[in-house]
Amino acid sequence: MSSMRNAVQRRNHKERAQPLERKKWGLLEKHKDYSLRAKDHNVKKARLKALRQKAAERNPDEFAFGMMSRTTKNGVKIQDRGAQNGTAGSMSVDVVKLLKTQDAGYVSTMLQQTKRELEKTREEAVLVDVDVNANTSTDLSKHKRFDEDGNEVAELKDLLDGGSDDDMDDKPAPRLETDAYRAKRKKERTVEMLERKLQALSQREAQLSQALDEVQFQRARMEGTVGGVNRNGVKFKVRERKR
């Protein structure tokens, strides 16, 4: 009997949706949602109760060696930047100056390397561009070509440029010399690649120059040789004693 009862098509009970007039309040909370929310509330309430109990049973005369090196202000603990809890702490001004010097040296080295690479890429771009222009003006315009019957055909440069409309209408264009065309396209792609590389190197050079100026300015401020802006936004200038 149970198998016959299970074989009968049963009605699908859909989940109750939020009424349209209460749509502005969001999704309708189901019982499972309430259960999760109530369980989370009870966990937090038990945790707060345990903390209150621990605070009530705290011994005011309790001592720990960590109290010797800790300070408080209005009941708030103040953490120093010194060597505590296994940390190195704050570095001295001389150490920071040395690190700034090393940073400036590294940035300067990378800047010089970028400038050399940029100059080399510019020379390559000029040579490739000149080669492309020379091949276009000589190979594609000065050389005469003949078909199988010995008749002179149109120049390859005109064919690459598209030629005139009258020529295209009067007679079909002869077969292009694929080798010369592929070589020309390859050189053009090389020129485009070099142009993109030049743009990227120029941006990198500008970024490194800006970083080097910033590091040098920080070093000068630490040494007290230049002015700047303090934490209140007031500009100041270092005044040297008259000699």
C-alpha cells in the first residue's frame, strides 16, 4: 500500500513569499532564519555573561611583570613603538637615513637602466622605420613586373594602396607577390611593437624619476636642509644662520 501511495502525484507545497505590501521590508523571515538568529543571540549573551563574571572576580592587587613596562592614560593602555613583544621596534633616524640612501641608489640604478633601454629602442625604431620607407619607395615603385605572357603589370605599390577604381573595373588585379607583402607587413608590425615599447618605457622613466625625487626630498627633510609641510598643514622653511 505504501508503494501505491508514493506513486500518486502529490501537490508541491511552495514556500510562502513576502506580501507585496511588505516588500519594502525585505525577504520574509522563515522559522529557520529565526532559529539561527536566536542561537547567535544566545551565544553572544553567554559570552558577555562570562566576561562580566570574570571582571567581577578580578583581583585589584593582581601583579604581572608586563605592568612594569606598560603605561596607561585615563585607563587606556598606551603601546610604545619600542622593542616589545619580540619586535624590532622603531628605527633610529640614522638607520632610516641609510635606508633612504639605499632606496635612492636602487631607484637611480633602475632609472639609468630604463634610460639606456629607451635610447636603444628609439634607435631600433628609427632604423626599422627607415628600412620600411626605403623598401616601400624602391621595391614597390621602381621594379617593373611582367606576367606570364611578357606584358608589364601594375606596380605592387599601387596594388597595395588599392589602385584606381578604373583599373579595378577594367581588368582583374594580378596576383600579389606574397613574399614582399608579408615582409612589409612584418616590418610594420615590428614598428608598432617598438612604438608600444617606447610608450611603456617612457611611462616607467617618468615614474622612476618621480620616485627618485620623492626619496631625495625625504632625505633632505630628515637632514633638515629643506622645508616642507608639518602635520597641521603649515608650510615652513629652514632658515640657515647668516655667516
